[in-house]
Amino acid sequence: MSLHATHRDAGKVTVVDLSGRIVLGDGSALLRKTIRGLLADQRKMILLNLADVDYIDSSGIGELVSGFTAVKNQSGDLKLLHLTKKVKDLLQITKLYTVFDVFTDESAALRSFN
Amino acid sequence: MASDTKHLEMTLETIVESVNLAEEMCLRVAEAAGFGEDDCYRIGMSVREGVINAFHYGNQERPEKKIYLAIDLTADKMIIHVLDEGVGFKLIDVPDPLAEENLLSTSGRGIFLMRAFMDEFDVVSGKTGGAEIVMSKKLPGPGSASPNGRGGQNATPQQEA
């Protein structure tokens, strides 16, 4: 299942709803393109909704980290919402769960950007 | 090779599509062998990472090079070999992705994931001169501690203190 991405604005925050697999190839490329596109539009507060992402490989993890760093470098913030169990486990064993701000509630996630 | 060992092998092109192809093939074998959903996920992920490693690091994404995938299904475990046509590498030279200075690295987690998800993992010098990843997972069965659950011996999530 390839990756799909749509985004919506919630005040100064852009919520990116992702579904599918973030893996080597088109999935990682689409995530990169989406984040870079938002930064180009000066949308620097980004919340990635991963509720429908059930699979990420090392390339996908790398792309998440790359996006996180790119956003931080522009004084923005990138946070994660609604991790599936597999994705949460993956971020935990790679110690990235402590790097990203992770939320289970969208309203709380949006408020955290203030 | 023991007579009750089933052997399957295929030669893959050095293209991105080979990653999915290898994963799908190994998943079919794993499911047929009786592995549960969680173990199939771990096996599939490990095969992906092995072929990504061969594609990117071993063969340097050069299309004239090949990736050799082999599966041995023995009486007690599934063994997967991924061989590339690169120059090989030593595990001791692979940076630790959990080290503080590497946490925000955008690459270098594939070996770690294979080690975490499989029961046995090693890298040897292959007959091509490249690296040969050899990894295995014990077959589920009567007396198996968790036929459908935990992954390799290193799979326990490492929590921050």
C-alpha cells in the first residue's frame, strides 16, 4: 500500500494526515516532498497524523528524522499524533520516541504548539 | 544440507522494487511455515532491511550488480541469506544508532533492526566478495515460548532510564 498524504490547516499548525507505508521509494519521497513543500510555504508548525500508517522501515524513520531536523532548523516544530502500535514500538527501540513529541489527542497536540 | 530442509533462492536486480519483492516472497514462506502475524512482520522488516542494505550500501545502487536472496526452511528455523556484490563490511565498523550522537542520523538503523527482530544475525564474507547477511528465526511450535509474539532476543524495547 503506497503512502497518501493530505494536509489541513488548524490555525498556525498544519496537520498532515498520512496513510499507508512510509518505506524506501515513493513513500519516503512523498513524506519529504510534503514537509519540504510546507516549509516552502512558511508552514513551520507541523503535526503528522500517523493513525493510518501501520508500517515504517529504516528509510521511513530516516525521512521522519530528516523532516524533524529540517523543520527545527527553520525554527519550527514537527510533532507526531496517533502512533499505531508497530510504529510506536519502532520508535521506542530506536530511542526516537524520546526525541519526538508524541500525542494521542489532536486537540492536546494542537495546544502544545502554543 | 539436511534432506528435510527446503531451499529457495532468487536473484534480484539492484532496484528499489526488489525490496518489496523480497519482502513479499519471504512473507509467503513465513506464513506457510506457520509464523504468526507479529513474527511475520519482524521477518518481513528484516528482509526489507537486508535488501535495502545490499541495494544501497553493498551494490551502491549500481544496476549492473545483483542481489542474491536465499531462504532455508529447516526443521526448527527459517534462515535467510542476503548477498550483495559490494566490497563487504564488518559489523564492528557499523555505528551504534542508539548512541547520542547518532540519534538524529537519517540512516544507519537497518542492521540494528535486523538484530532486534531476528533470533540470530551475522554478516559474513560472501562468495561474491560482498557482504552476506545471515539471519534466522526459530519456527513456532509446541513448547515455543511465544509463537506469535516477541521477536529476537534483542527485541525488548529499550526505555530511557
